[in-house]
Amino acid sequence: MKDILIADRYRVDRKIGEGGFGLVYSGTDLQSGEEVAIKLTFVRDDNAELLRNENYTYKELSGGVGIPQVRWFGWEGDFCVLVLDLLGPSLEDLFDYCDRRFSLKTILLIADQAISRIEYIHSKGFLHRDIKPDNLLMGVGRQGNTLYMIDFGLAKEFTDTERYRNVEGLPLCGTSRYASVNNHKGRGYSWGDDLESLGYIFVYFARGSLPWQGLKTATDQEKDARMKEMKQRLSGEKLCEGVLPQEFATYINYTRTLGFDKPDYSYLRQLFRRLFRAEGFKHDHIFDWTEKMFNEMQSKASPMVPLIQTPQRRAPKARKSGKGKRPGTLGEGK
């Protein structure tokens, strides 16, 4: 697909990601020379609707810190195409690079930005509904220390009136590994569910895995049931035991009790900021990966590929995914 043009302006260069939604390519804006991300799926695929929803959500969130800008959206031949700012590696990629452990300082730096991103999304009337490390990316260039949130295909508008609807029996939305307890129970999704998912990410970064990973069951339904049982049984204290301070247990317990109440985002940020100061950390934007890259450069080790190139990302397991058809050649621009 190299050298194919989208809208007579965006050249498709190389594949950088793949999932149930379709494919993601890096590309070049021929007018500005800037690199872009090109996300596409078949027009006839169910995922085209997810891409339309994602475009709409990005437009509504436009201008927020850590929200990539849409460059172009439309149809090109048999494909539905979304062109966005090209970002750096995901936190999942960086986690792998750092030998699948993040320090307390790095987790706290991530937490401060991630809570603010979620607060902004909620303030604009949306729920993300698929918070996970693959959907949290670092920026590039001058924005290299800025955390971005992506993949709004499952995002949903949410209003105060909806919080009073007593909804039960809904299918699990998003990625089960990071799903909230209420999501597993089939209850209506609310603000606290996004924040609870973030709490599991903190534990994942500190432990290297979550207690409910690797479950062996005959069906996905059985696995989800086991996950729900484990999440209900394990308190915030138990999840954080031996790896994270009490503040993280407090965070998880708080998000689990929210129900349809509005979160106090400032309280959660201050919880971690006080811990950051108490630990004597400096807000110098030095994450584990930047320190490791610097050390490798100093020792003239192998190049730090994940930070120089946008890495190939593994296809995440998310609900409401399509059949992942592999596209052929794009048609002429319209």
C-alpha cells in the first residue's frame, strides 16, 4: 500500500498497527511534510461505524491537551479513512521496553496526566469505555512528555439524565482485563468505570501483570465470570499489597464506590501529588524509558527503536470488534 494517496494529500507509508478495527499506517502530509497516522477499515465492515463514531468524538474533544487532532475523515474507494496526528509509542510498548516494570515515580507521573485526560473527556460529555495501556500514547517532539488518549471507537456520550436510568444486563464493553466491576455486572457505564480501569493499569505497571491474567477457561464467558469474581474479592489493599503505597488502594476503593456519582478528580490528583512530594521525587519529566534510553546512548548500546520509530503494536482484544479483514488496494480519491 506504499505511496497510495488519501484525499490527494496524505501518502500511505508503512503499517504500524493492526487490530479488529482494521489497520493503521504512518503517512505523510504532502502539503506540510508532517507525518500522520492513517486509520482505515472497509466501508462495508461493521467497524466503519466505530470509525465514524471515533471521528465525531475527536471533533467534540478537539483542542484538549493530550487529544490528537483529526486531519481528514472520509471515504476513499472501499475504505473508511481517519487521518490523525502521528504520536509516539504506547505505554504498553514502553512497558515492554522497560522490562515490564515501571517505578513508582513513573506511575505517579502517568497517573497525574491520565486523571486529567479522563476528567477532560468527561467534562465534554463523553465516556471513553476502553481505557488500557495500548490506548495511552506519548507525544513526539516538543510534546514528547505529554500523555495522549486515543481510540474513541467505543466512546459514548453521557449526560446527567442517563445516570438515573436503572440499566442491567448490558454486554461487557471494552477490554475485559481492565473492565470495572460494574461493567462485568452488566450495569450502565459511568464516569467511575473509566477511572477504575485506570486503577488496574497502575497495578499492572507495578506488578507486571494482573491477578486475573492467564485464566484458563473453556469460553470467554467463563473467563469474564472468573475475572468478575476475582475483582469483587480482591480489595484495593490486596491488589496493591507489596507493590504500591496505600494511596493506590484508596484510589481503587474510591472509584469502585462511585456508582453513578460524579468523581472528585481534584481529590484523586492530590492524593498522588502528595505522595509524589512525600517520596521526594522531582517533576522533571524523566520517565523510566527516557532514563533507560539515555543510559543506552551513554553506553553506546543498540539504538532505542521504540522511541525513534512508531512501533508495531499488537492487536488488542476489545469487544465489538469486526472480522479484521485485510484490505487490498485503495481506490481513487473522491
